[in-house]
Amino acid sequence: MTEAIRVEERQLEPPILLVVLDQALESLVAFDPQQSRIVELRYFAGLSIDETAEVLKISPATVKREWAMAKAWLYREMKV
């Protein structure tokens, strides 16, 4: 990732963005461990909705709902 990523109205260089993302993920773990695990499996491990549901032994509908909530929560947390 060589280009800056736009977050709200500021430009963040990739190393700074990673720090902000890490802090947001740490906060998400404390707020909702299941949503954090879904983010790990979907985003970092690249699992599908169905694969994530199978790993966590929850329904695909729950994964979809929690995934949407986690993305919104992280977006709000990462506004700098």
C-alpha cells in the first residue's frame, strides 16, 4: 500500500493508518469480542460469511449483521 488512505477529511499515511486501525480493533475487542473475531476472520483471514459462521458456530445472518455493525463501529472509531 503505497498511497495515502483518506479517512474523513485528513490524509493518513499507511503506517499511521495501521496504528489507528490497531487501536480501533483493540477497542472493539473490549466492546464486543464476537464482532472483533468476525473482523479478524472476514478481513484478515479472508473467510466468507458462511465460513465465518461455521468457524464461530453462529448463523450466516448473525455474521452479516455483526459484520455490518463492526464495520460501522470501526469507521466511527477511526475518524481522526
